[in-house]
Amino acid sequence: MVKADGCVAIHADGGAYKPLNWMNSPNTLTDNGDHWVVTNPKGETLTINLAEVLDEVSHEFGEDPGLTKDGVEAHLQELLAASPEVMEDGLRLVRREYPTAIGPVDLVCRDADDGVVAIEVKRRGEIDGVEQLSRYIERLHLDSSLGDVRGMFVAQVIKPQARVLAESRGYRCVEVDYDALRGLAPDELRLF
Amino acid sequence: MVKADGCVAIHADGGAYKPLNWMNSPNTLTDNGDHWVVTNPKGETLTINLAEVLDEVSHEFGEDPGLTKDGVEAHLQELLAASPEVMEDGLRLVRREYPTAIGPVDLVCRDADDGVVAIEVKRRGEIDGVEQLSRYIERLHLDSSLGDVRGMFVAQVIKPQARVLAESRGYRCVEVDYDALRGLAPDELRLF
DNA sequence: GACTCTATCTCGGTA
DNA sequence: TACCGAGGTAGAGTC
């Protein structure tokens, strides 16, 4: 199996996981008819002798959409959506993944005074997360139906630089404990 | 990719080694047209939604010949054949894989006194290796052209029980250092 | 980019 | 059969 990045894998007809032999990209494949030679910049060589060719097919698959994993940032967001009061007393969820033209806002809530709060959720709170929140808030301000929008930056750990930037822009910073949150969540969100 | 043992692997178009997702055999695959459901006895489920089918090919490959690895017992035997004096002064190779009716003897040599020596080579010397050597020597004694045959048991490590048995039968025990042997071998046998 | 840690790890070896 | 350790580990997350 030769993939789009040039890597080569030789699979046996059993055992899903590991190829018999392989070479990762970057490499170069030379097709010599009855044998292929694959070499990489480290000077390693993989020679494949072809005894018989039963089939040979090739397809273009285009961009790899990749995988999105469950149980990390998405799961943290889910837990916070289920228990907004953990972040601030009186907070109520308006919606998760609130759509804007520049991407969805993780959480939009209303506070005890009915003011709109835009919340950016990260596992590790760093500067780029604060910038992201700023862009969303700027965007939400254009939506006159929401009135004034307050920002809140929520993460398991917020780095000092990120905290300074966020607070200088008037965003509240909240650190949350993932495990405690998990214990607090309603049964249907718990994994055990 | 579905293999002969029923295992299923979903590969992205890059990164040779690891599938995006997979399920090992034993399992059962149910083809529901637009989606496949793979389940295993542990109760785990893998559901594959088919967005588009570009190609579908199937081949019978027959018995898997497997892989034989270099650098293990066969390689040790090769190195010893190239340097018999490592095992005993004056030893000269007669031949490797000396054929008998019950299988090949790893090495047959002649010692300084021109006596025939049958040698069993193992990575780890255990009792079954000594028994194997005994059978070969018994067999070689039937071959009157060789005269008396002495036994030698050679391994990287010889277990105490195996050593006791071998020496009680009059076989010399020799432990050899693979790495030292490798450094000692002629250039064409060296890998670097 | 270097380093650390996890894995439905796989795979081989040994008690 | 269970446990332990290495791997061309790969791959993701972190500093």
C-alpha cells in the first residue's frame, strides 16, 4: 500500500494493525518492474520483490479530513454546558457552538443580570485562546440583538501571560477542575 | 482493508503504520450497504459509514508464509561456521546443516586431532537442545564413514540443567558472545 | 523543534 | 497462559 505522502506498507493477509514491513515518508520509490526499491534520507533501503501482481489500483483521495477525538476539549465544553454555574453563580446556557461568521463560539450564556457572556473553553489557556475570544466578542458586538457581550476565558490551566492579557481586556478568567466537573455531571454524561 | 482473518482496518491516505481505526479478529462484519458494522466478542462495535465507494477488490492469497528474521539462530550459526576456532582451538568446518535422516546437524567440524565434532547451536541452551544433539550423534554413529563423533553444545547462554545433562553425556559446552563474534566475522558477513 | 508520555500498542520471550 | 520488556516503536501533547 502506497499512500499519498509516499509511505509504503507491506501487509500480510491477517493482523490488522502492523505491516510486515514499511517505510515512512519522506522517501523515494523506484519501480524496477519485478522489484521496487524504497529509500529514505537516513540511507535505509526497503526492497520489495514482486512474485506475482494480482491487481494494481490507484485513487486520489484529496485532503485528509483527519480525526476529531472525543473526551478532550469537546468533552470539557460539554461538561461546562451541563453545569454553567461552576464558572459563575447564576450563569445559564444559551447555546453551545454559537455560530458566527468567523467560527462558532464555544459557549454563550446569560449571567445573573441577564447579560450575555461569550465563553472560550480550552484545556490549556494560552494567549492564542484569548485572541480567539477577542475575535468572537468583536463579532458578537456586531450582532445588535445581543446587546453588550462580556467575555470569559475558561481552562483547566491558565498561563500567567494569557491571564494578564485576558484581564486587561476585561475578560474573567476561570480555572476549572476536569475531574471534579466529571463527578458533578449528570449521569448521562458520565463515562462510568 | 479486510483481511483473511476477518480483521478490519481503516487507513488514511498518509502515515504508513497505524490505521485511523481498526478491529482485530475474531469479529463479525455486517454489510448494511451504506454502512458496515463490525462487532467483536468483547461487545465492542466499530461502525463505518460509506460516503462514496471508489473501488472494491477482493483476492484470495492462500497460506501466509510469514516472515523469517535474520540475525537470530541462523545468523549465529553462520558466524560460528565462519570462525570455528572461537568454539575450540584447531576446529575446522566440514559443513553447515549436515544432512541426516532425522534432520540437519547445525555444524559438523573436525578438531585438532582430526576427530569429528557434531555441534548444536542455540541462542539459549536448554535441555531440548541437548536431546536434539544426542539424537544427531546417535544417528551419525550409524554412519561408519565418520568414525567416532564427539558432541558440542554451543549457545549464547547455557542453562545449568542443560549444562549438567550435556556434560554427563560427554558433550563440551561452549558459551559464545554474539556481539564479539560479529566484530570478528569477515567483512562480507558484517551488517555495517 | 526537542522532549515526554501514552497505546484497543504489537510482538517476542520466559516463567 | 500470564507477565515482562523492547520497538525501525508511532503519535499526541507539552515545553
